[in-house]
Amino acid sequence: MMLLPAPRTVADRACSCPRPLPCQCSYRTLLAARTRAARTAATDRTARALRAVRPADALVRNGHLLLLSSVLAAALGAVFWLFATRWYSAEAVGLSTAAVSAAGLLSAVGRFNLSGVLVRFVPVAGRGTRRLVLRCYAVSAVAGALAAVGFLLLIPRISPSLGFLREPLLAVSFVVVTAGYSLFVLQDGALTGLRRAGLVVGENACFALVKAGALALCAALAVGTGILLSWASALLVTVLVTNVLLFRRAIPAHERAPVTASPLPPRIGRYAVADYLGNLAGITACSVVPLMVLAALGAEQAAYYALAWVIADSLYMAAYSMGSSLVVEAAREPERLAEHARRMLRHTGLIVFSAVVVIVAGAPWLLRLFGPGYAEHGTTALRLMALSALPTVVLSLATDVARARRALRWMIGLQVVYAVLVVVLAAVLLPVYGLAGVGAAWLLAPTALALPLLAALPRWLPSTDRRPR
């Protein structure tokens, strides 16, 4: 009598018996179980490998997108000023750039550098992301508008040459530009923290295109203050469009995703104040120097400086953009900060060095696009400011590492010392050497800080990361 095999149960079909044959399982069942186990192990290894590679890929990818955004904004901004120099006099361009610089300074005063807070804490905010962004928006917009109103009231005493801003339409536009610029910078920080750097690229492209179109319309209608009005209209359109995408798509998707990094610390305010003080020092230097040039050399020389600064600033923004990506990834994986920072230093340094070589060699031809006077008076200043981007890469990286580690004293100290050096050197060299002296001030200040930072690199950026005491 032939014995029939016993019917297989559910337990048999799912058997993963580790004992060699023979056992209670059939060979077919055991082979299928071993195949499933091998497939599961391979999937786990792949997932671990992806988890190990993904942050580095995101670091470079988001850094490149933010860099592309900066380059695109600089290129389209240069086109905007190219049209402005064709349609408006050098005096009008100089006064308008001084007004925009003042709006940028007041916006920085009012927004308390909350964009840095969003970059640092949005990655781990989870379901509180919307509330965090809205609170930052409210504080920055109100404070920026109040700062602009106060500046308008004090113009006769602190900057009489900008008295035209007190006209009703221009006064409203100036307040809108100041408050709108605060929101513009904050939404960049929120999108960066959400790893939506692609939207940052689109946002800057939208701003530049709307600004250029509004400028063309103002020039066709012979509006004397068209530069400032075009800025105001472009900011309004860009802020509205970007925030629709931010609050309807990006933030809801982020709030639904699981939070894999450490939770929000209880004292964000202390970090925000420290980051604000450091960033305010840098913004002050960038905004005060054009006003110093305007007061010492006049509106025409201020225009020559402004166009050289627009080109050189794109190099500074490259370092700042790549650093923002570093802060985001450090918030998600703090144990890999040193690894990412060293990679970012090499990567950003190579990119900036290549761009510096191009700008230094082609400075006269780049400025000649805006007119012969810009090339004659601004070439030396542009070359010196372009060279200053190289030490700025090191200084920016050190600041971002301190920001990621929440080393508040270092974060404030580096930025304050840098700003003080720039302003003091500009005050000393500007009366003697003119615009070339201002360019030298921008070069000497970061170099004086970058050299000791490079010498001490193994101490503040060790091969194996450790948190400072």
C-alpha cells in the first residue's frame, strides 16, 4: 500500500525551517521559503544602501538646484540692469539701487533671519511645519513694514538724496518692497528646508521675468521711478504664486511624511536670535557699503559699483546656496555633518574657482554690456570682489557648520567680525582708492578669516564628527 504525502498546511507553506533536509517540510516548500528569505535580505541590503547614499545625493542635488537658482537670478538680474542702464540715466540707476539696498537692509532687520530658522528646523518640524512658517511670515512682514515706515520718516536726516521715496506712490511701493522681500526670502528658506529646491529655481525665474516686464512697461510709459515700481510688482506676483504651491502642495506632503530626525528643540528662540544677530551683521555690510559709495562718490559712481556687485554677488550666493543644502542634510543626519561638510568644501570650491577665473578674465567685456563707463570705472572693483569669493567659500562653510551644530557663539562671531572688517576697510580705502578700494575691502576681510580657519580645519571639522562642548 502506497503512502500518500500528508496534506500541506498553511504553516508548512510558510515554513522557513533552518535545519537541513530531511525535515517535516517538503523540499518545494523549504526552497520557496529560502528564496523568500534571500529576497527579503537582498531588499534590506538595498534599502540600507539607499539610506546611506540618499543624503549625499540630496546634498549635491539640492545644492546644485539652489546654485542654479542663484546663477539664474544673477543672470536675469544682470539683464534687468542692462535694460535699466539703457532706459534710465546713471543717476537714476544709482538712486534706485541705493533705495533697493535700503529696502534689503530694512527687510533683514525686520525678518530676524527667520529664513535660517526655517532652513534649520523645517526638516524636523513634522506636523508643526505650517504653524512654524506662518508665524515666521507674520513676524517678518509686520516688522519689515514698520521698519520701512520708520526709515521714510527719518530720510531727511539720514539720507536726503533718497527724499523722492517720500512721495505717496513711491512710499507705498517702498513699504511693499520691504515687506514683500521679507516673505520672498522666508519662502526660499521654507522650500529649501522641504527639499523643494526646484521650486526655488522657478520662483527666482518668475521674479526676474515679471520684474523685467514691469520695467519695460514703466519705461514705455516714461515712469521716472520705474525701477522701484517694477521691483514692487514682481515681489507681489512671485510671493502670491509661490505660496499657493508652498501651502497647497509642499507643506501638506511634508506633514504627512514621517519625521526621521531629532524633534524640535524647546528653545528655538535662542537659536533664532543668535542667527539673526550674525546674519544682520552681514546684511548690514552689504547694504551700508553702497550708501557709503553714494555719499562719498555720488550717484554715478554708485551705479558703477552696483553693477559690479550684481555680478560678484552671484559668486557669494553660490557658496551660501550650497551651504543651505548642507544645513538641511545635517538637520536630518547630524552624525554625517563632517563628511558632508568636507565634500561640500571640495565641491563648492571647484565650482567657485572656475567661475572666478571666467569673471576675472572677462570683467571688462561683461561690464561693457552696460556701457563704456561701467567697464572703465568698475573693472578693478569687480575683479577684486570676484577673487573674494574664494575665501568666502571657507568662511561660509564654517558659519554653516556652526549653524548646524547650534554653536551660537561661533555663528555670531564669524559673521560680526567679517562685517566689521568690510565696513572699516571700505571706510579707510574708499576715500583714497575709490571703487578699487571698496573691492579691496571685500577681498581682504574674508581672507583674514579664511586663512586661520583653513589652518585649524582638522579641529573644527574633524574626519569623524563630534559635537563641540
